[in-house]
Amino acid sequence: MENNQKKRSLTDTMTRFISLVAKRLPDDVYGKLEQLRLKEDSPLARTVYDAMFRNQEMAQELDRPSCQDTGVIQFFVRAGSEFPLLGSLRDVFDEAVREATRVSPLRHNAVETFEEKNTGDNTGVRVPWIDWDIIPGQKSAEIDVYMAGGGCTLPGAAKVLMPAAGYEGVVQFVFDVITSYGVNACPPLLVGVGVSTAVETAAVLSKKAILRPIGTRHPHPKAAEMEILLEKGLNEVGIGPQGLTGASSVMGVHIESSARHPSTIAVAVSVGCWSHRRGTIRIDGDMTYEILSHKGAAL
Ligand code: SF4
């Protein structure tokens, strides 16, 4: 296949994949919601979960996005340095977002800053956002598509703490954020925490944390323990589905971290809502693909 044909083929695949992500939750999120529904005794909480499952059925039946806020689209790319379309991915993503906006359809959510003008196709300056990891020598690319909603992950928060604040300061920050505005997103929430050295590094890591499959643990045992304790503590707050109280506040808490300067502990929080629309697809060098996040899905 010539490179132009490959580009067309990948644009079509990504267009259809973005539409799928808008209309169907990934397997781990759906499975977690089923588990959390079983933990609820309150009829109100169960009814809210049942409405979420009905929402998913209707999105399939009507072939429509499952939430009106289809977000700003963000791509997190782990691309091999030998991936044939490495230099074309920006064009491919822009075009796929425009086409998916038209055919899905997706709400128009890209407003040019300082012009206050909606572009009408979900693209604009640095939108869709692309985060890059280049893997030396590899021919394939793994791509996360994330629909970052205006009520959930986009209003994240970050702060650089003095070292004396310690990890207790990190915990305090997470609780302050979730209990003050966490319910602006529709719970149960997937809480991503970045622990790092500066606001921007912590912020990116907090976003990567909510891209991890639910229930996976940080490789460091102390961080993994902190994930479990934060989950337990936030569940005890009892926010419940849609904030109407219940047994669980969160689908999970994930931490991502980096080494840091001895004078700083930076912490950031990004929150995914129950309708956590993300998907992962692996594209091989010949543009064949495998969907990793939605078992059995066809494009
Ligand atoms: S928080 Fe999530 S489910 Fe609620 S309106 Fe926003 S995107 Fe939709």
C-alpha cells in the first residue's frame, strides 16, 4: 500500500474509532459500573445505575453519542519510531476528528481562545491535543482516544507543595479537590493523581492515570497502597452515583508519578466521570488494527 493509501485507510479507521468511543463505554468502565451497582442497597442508587445501563443500550439502538458532551478530543500516542505514518499523524487525527464530528455526530466543542469563535468541527489551535511517546525501533502505534468533557476532566487542579507537606499533603489535596468540585462531574468518578515535580508534569501524569485500565495498580507498592487507601477514603464520603449518595464515590483512584526535585512535591488531579469515554487501538505498520479497549467491537 502506498503512503497516501495508508493515510486514507488510517483516517477512516480513526474516524470510525472516535465514533465508537463516543457511543460505547470501554469494557473496564462498563464492568466496574456493574460491580458498583451490586454494592448498592439504596433503591435510588440502583435506579441511577440502571439508567446508566439503559443509556448505553439506547446509544447503540439510536446510534448516537451516549452523552451530549463529547468533549475536546485528546490523543495519547505511543508510536514506534518505525511507524510508517509517524509524520502524518497530526493530519490524520485532524481529519478524523472533522469527519467523526460530521458523521457521529459530535457536539462542536472547540472555541478559539481570544477569538471566542467556535470552529464548528472540533479542531483548532492545538486541538485535538496530542501527547507523544516515541518507542525506538517499533513499527506499530498504540493510540488512546479520550473525550475530555467540560464537567469532568478538563477542570482539573494542580499545585506544587513544599516538601514538608509530605504525602499527607498529597492526600489532603486530593480530598479537597474531590469534595469541593468532584461532584461537578457525574459520579462515580475515576480519579487520576499525578505526583511529580512541577504543575505541568503532574497534570499530564494525572491525565495518563485515568487512561490506565480500571483496577491496574501503580508498580511501586507504596503508591499502590496509597491508591487503595484513597479509594477507600473517598468511597466513605458516600457521594454515590450522580452525587445522590450511595456506597461508592469512585470507580477507582490511579496514581502516576515521576522523580522530583527535593524541594517540591507537585500534585495534580484529573477526574473521569461515569461516562468515561476512552478507547485504545493498536495500528500495525500495514494499517491493520486491533481494538484493545472494546472487546468484539467492529468499526
Ligand atoms: S460529567 Fe460526564 S456524563 Fe456528566 S455531562 Fe459531563 S461528560 Fe456527560
